[in-house]
Amino acid sequence: MTATATNPSSAPLTVPRSAPPRRRLPPWASGPLWVVGAVVVLSTTSYLTNVPQLTASETAQTALRLALPILLAGLGGLWAERSGVINIGLEGMMIMGTWGAAWAGYQWGPWAGLLGAAVFGALGGLIHAVATVTFGVNHIVSGVAINLLGAGLTKYLATLLFQPVSHNPRESPPVPKFDTYSVAGVSDWLGRLEHAQRVGVSDVAGLLRGVLTGMSPLTLLGLLLVPASYYVLWGTRFGLRLRSCGENPVAAESLGVNVYRYKYLAVIASGALAGVGGAALVLNPGQPGYLEGQTTGRGYIGLAAMIFGNWRPGGLLGGSLLFGYADDLRLGTGGRSVLALVYGAVLLLVVLVVVHLLRRRWLAAAVSLVAAGLLYALYWAVDELPTELTTYLPHIVTLVVLAVASQRLRPPAADGMIYRRGAGD
């Protein structure tokens, strides 16, 4: 339709009306849709490949346990980077947290161990804040230094305090663990549905049972920190001021925000969260206690999960579960399950091809189609992926996910900038 405008000195003008804006999904709906899509893909893959381990409750339970330290490290990175400070030192802060959890947990129990991990991680965050915020050290250089400091400091302390008891400078004596809890009635009912082998229903039941069975207080705390972080950072005046420091610290200063204070608080909280992530490797059931080198790059993977989640808690949770699930398949079920996951990736790429065609994105559809063809050829060419390849599955997934997600990322505008008070004068 058109609208007619009358001009006294000329003929009527015909002005085309703009098309109505396309309706978009509300922000809260994207998360549940991704969850439903992931469950549908896993269920279909499990049925077509005859690999029930993909949706078994044991797989979901272990994946959640492996995702927890990645999630907590990623939340630490989220807090720091929303204030404008890049925190590459998450790995070192996690290492310091593992030692603090083992030392305090051995002395006074798991809750004291959790507090010790947070304190030691926060100490790493404080050092990073002093270097980057006060002295203006390059954020990447400071983060690398924190990683080296964390590894060296904990090695020295373990030799000094653990070796006389454990007779091994690389590990702690046995550390008390958190108890685990299950929703008894619901867990049993879901177990019966899982073993009924009903297509779709048993898959969903297995995944839910894995989440609701054998959960420790630390796991529950980690999951609750996701909505809590969202509320604090996006729903409070404190969070608004903190995020303004990461977007435009000069403008925030002009409005009376103490930028230094908010950056310090954010980076110290970042270290505490990373330290608690280290505690998850020590205090949860099934963990050995403190072991030298036990973080194995989870701090870096947590940073990748944060980037995959576009610097938001919900997306970070999804990325952490993805990396934990990939790590679980590598450790627990071997190359056959990982190969089945390749088949699931083929199904997902086929769906993407259809979506791109409907949106007339011809190049993206062609690339997705080629990738699906290559993965399908790999699936039919081998019976089981070799161990040499599956060992690095979490790292491969990290690289692939970052490559795919890089087109839609939007980091804080002042992330990594060296800020000086009064710079806007």
C-alpha cells in the first residue's frame, strides 16, 4: 500500500510505506529453543546410530560434573570482561583454587575448602587487578604471568605442606568431599522411563535423570550462579555501572562512577569464581583431591565458553555443557560414541542448510552442505575414531565452536583497554 502526500506547488507525491518490522523471538525464548533442539538432535542420533550412551543418565551426570569447573571459570571471565578487563589468567586462578580447596578442606572439611578456594582465587584476581587497573599493564601479559605464578606458587606450597603428609609433592592427602543428593521419587520414575527404551521419551528421561541424580551442593551452587550473575549484572544498579566501565569508562567516570573500584571488584570476583571452579576438581565426589596439573586447560576452555556465549551467562552455560559433554564422551565411551556424535553434527548441518536456503543465504548453505558431506564421508569410512584424535576432542570442539560463533560475537566495547582516570578531560 502507498500513502499520498499533497504538495501545493506540484502534483501529489506517492510515498511507499515501510514494511512492518519482522517479529523476533523474545530474549528468554532462545535458550529453551536451543535446549529442545539439542535434545532432538541427540535423541535422533542415538536412535539412528544405535548408541544409547549419547542420552544415558550416566553420560548426562558425568557431563554436568565435567562442565562445572568450565562454567565457573567462564563466569569469572564474564565478570572481569564486562568491566573491561581481559582475564587470561583464569587458568592460574583455578590452579590456586585447587590448592586452597585441598589445604582448607583437609584441615576443616569441604565447606572450608570451598571458602579457601575462593580466597586463593580472589588473591590471583587481586594481583591481576593491581597490574592491569592500577599500573596499566597489558591485560594479556598480566594474565600469562598469573598463570605462571599460579602453577609455580602451588607447586612450592604443595612441596612445603603436602609432601610431609602425602609423601608426594605433586598431590595432597585425601580431602573430604561433599555429599551428593538425588530427588528420590522423581529420579526413580525417570529411571523406569529411561529403561523402557521408548524413542524420544527415554532419551529425555535419561538426560533429566542424569541432572537430578547425585548432585552435590557445589554443583547446585554453580548452576544457581548463572541466573544470579545475570540478575546482578543486568538487573541491578551495581551491574549497570560495572558494565558501563566495560563499554565506555570515560563516560561512566563523567557520570560519577568510580571506574577503578568497579574494575577491582569485578576482577576480584572473577578470581574467586575461577577458584571455586578449581574447588570443583577437588571437593566433588569422584575427584582425587589436589593433583599437580589437574586443571588441564579448563581455564582457557572456560574463556572459550564465555566467548561462545557472547559474554552472557545463558550462552556460557550452553557452551560449558557442550564442552563437558564432549569431554565425557572422550573419557567414558570412547571412539564409537564420538563417531556417533559426528553423525549428529551431520544432521545439524543439514538443518542449517535448509535454514540458509529459506533465508536465501546461498554461500552459507553451500558451505554447510560441503561440511555435512565431508563429515558424512568420515562417518562411513571408519568404524571408530582413533584415540589419538578423540583425546583432543574438547579442544577441537572449542576451535570449531569459536569459528562458527565468531560472526555474531559482540564483546564489551572497551574490553582490554588501558584506562586512566581523568582521560576524558
